[in-house]
Amino acid sequence: MKRRWEAKLKQIEERASRYQRKPLSSVYRPRLSKPREPPSIWKLFPRQTQAFNFVKSCKEDVHVFALECEVGDGQRIYLVTSYVQLWFHYKSRKHLLHCYEVIPENTVCKLYFDLEFNKLANPGADGKKMVALLIEHVCKALQELYRVNCSAEDVFNLDSSTDEKFSRHLIFQLHDVAFKDNIHVGVYTRNRNFRLYKSSKRGKPVVLEAAEDNRFSLTESESASEEEQYFLSSLVSNVRFSDTLRVLRCDASENKQKQAGHLNSTSTSVESIEGFQGSPYPEIDQFVRSLVNKNGIKGGIRRWNYFFPEELLVYDICKYRWCGNIGRAHRSNNIMILVDLKNEVWYQKCHDPICKAENFKSDRFPLPAEICLLSLLKEEEEFTTHETTDEGTQAPHVPSSSSGGVCSDPDWDSDLDDPYFLEATEDAELAEAAENSLPSYNGGVDEIPDEVIVEVLQNS
């Protein structure tokens, strides 16, 4: 008996010694296959605001998506994950059947259109010809007003039409060109839900897929399949910052003074932007102004752009041209201040051709602690908690991350986003857009040009 006990003890000691030499990981973090491992983040939230607050606290490149549930009343819940990780689970089309991209407000995005009409109420309408004509005129306007060259080959044309309704999504894949945000693209709502490629609406079998008259062609890629490239191309907010990226603007107030259907010029005076158009982070705006108000020089923010994938705020600076590359102020070229919200640092670049050719980027400097996102979110959380405690209510339960079976969780609060309300909002936007596109016949400049009417009649 003693001999058996000694052998067992020796075996345990050897195993303990082996684990000491090669200890187990304290936290298991699942990863996808190499070499393109996405961050292992997959979290669900009942409210859109909670999802975006979580994104702001993440240093990883993650985004917000909306999911419609198969069970229950079909309320939408919100998923936070990366593009790569979503595609890894989404491509099998087993569970994620009704998915939407949430296009964040104040974020640089692609030009896109959500088109539809009732076929029964418009029996003579030729949807394909109408789409082709729209693409032609949009490309013409982009060339005339922005000097941007594009054609139908640069437009991802997606179709989810039924026998009752004609429905298309058009997403312009412009090279190094995007729009300032969702509002500058059209009359679309803030944080709009836009259906993903290959997804269907709950209760409807038709998925959103490439139209038979789609002319968009992909470039060859060794790292991504054709389907993954289509998926990434369909994401409206999938715009990466680069020194050569042009960010276009379309001011609605200026648009009233121009011919209907034309987009606005990018040129805008400093005075029309500075002072009242701040970024979503006023504390950071104030910090940037402090950087360019010194040594007797009063600089300012000419305009700002926000790039969601990189969590990057890019400020165009006016009246302050000091450049760290040459150690003095440029004579005519302005500088940029870039604030990296993920890594909580800021640095300087500039528009000078020589600095651009040298790919100059200044040293990175830490943001003050009081304006870091985690600090701001903590203050917001403390305020919300204090306010909730005063009202005597309890914060809603947030479910843990999961990939299935979460839609029927009985612990979720009843204040979920109503899918019927969201669909009604989208329909109201389309009605408003259609109304705004009609001629006013008031002697102004909103009449449809004669040549457009003639062309439509000839092609009908």
C-alpha cells in the first residue's frame, strides 16, 4: 500500500513539475486561423447606444451590426465585432440570416443609394433602365462638380426585388474618394441600418445579392475570396484613411441655390465651418485648438473628418502652419492634426507636397488624461449611474457574448428597437427623398432639365 502511494505521489510531482515548466494560459482567448487573426471580440447588446459606447472603449478595429431575431417579435439586437470575424461566421449563412450594417453618424462613408418602388402601382416602370440612368447622371455630376471619374464599373449594384417591389442598393466604390458623413450623402437618418450583402429581411426569403445587371468588377486578391471582397465592398462605412483620400461635402443650404440633382462643390469658406460645426468630441476639439493657439498665433479648426475603422479624427487646421518636419511654418500649405482615439495619441501631418513625398508624420504625443475616451466614458457612466440611482430604477441586464440562441433571452428590457418603427422610418425617408426630387414649378431652378425628360421618353 505504501509503495503504491509513493508511486502515485511521484507521478503527481512529475506532472506538477511539467506544468511549472509549461504553464497553461490563464485566460483562453479563441482565435481564428492564421495569418489573419481578428480580435476575439463578439459582444451583443440590446441597445444601439450601449454597442457604440463599447466600441469607443475598444482599441481593436470593431464595428456595430444589427441582427433581426427569428423568434419573438423580431426586435433588433446589436453585435460588436470586426469585419473579418463577422465574415468568418457569416459566410456559412447558417445562423446570421438577417444582418444590417449600422452606419455611424459623423463618420466618413461611401456614396450609396437605397432605391425602391411598388411594381403594382407602377406597371410601366423599367427599374433597370431607371437605375442605369441614375448611375449615369450621378457619375456625370461627380465629374462636373468634384472632378471624380467613375462609371457603372465602380458601382456595386445589389438587388432584393420581389414580385411586388423593386428594390436596389447602389454603393459607389470611388478610388480614394468618400463623403464626409451619412448626412452629406442624402436624407438618411443617423446610425442608419443598411442590410448586408446576402442577408434577407426577417420573414422574407429574398436576399440582397449582386443584380444581374451589376457591372462592378473586383480586383484580384490573394488574401480574400471573391465573396469576401463583395462583402467588404458592400460595407458603406468601410473607408480607410490615407493621405490621398478626398473627403467630399454636400451642404444642403448651398444645394437649394443650385440645379436640382447636382452635388455641391467641396470648397467651403473657413468662416462657414469654424466655430459651430464641432466633432462628436468637443473636449478633443478644444484640446486641438489649444495646440494651434500659441506664440501669438491664433489658429483654428477649418474642418474635421472622422474615420470609424481607425477611430481617427483628422483636423484640417487654418491660420497655423508650423510644421515639425521643417522646423518652421509653411508659407502657404496648411497642416493637419490627427487624433488616434484607439491609442490615445495625437500627431501632425501637413498638405505640403514635399512633406507628403517624404511621408512625414511627427512623433506621437499622448492625449491629456482628462480627454481620453476611457475617462470621458467613465464620467458619462458615473453620471448615468447617479441619475438612475436617483430615479430608483435598475440598469437593464446586458447579455454576454454568444453566437446563437440569444434572441429569446427573457432578461432583456422591453425597450428594444422596434423593427416596424425602423422600417417605417426608412419608408418615410424614401417618401421624403421622392418628394424632394420632384420639380416645384415655382419659377426657381428646381425644374427637371428638358434633355433629361427627352432621354427618359426615348428610352421608355
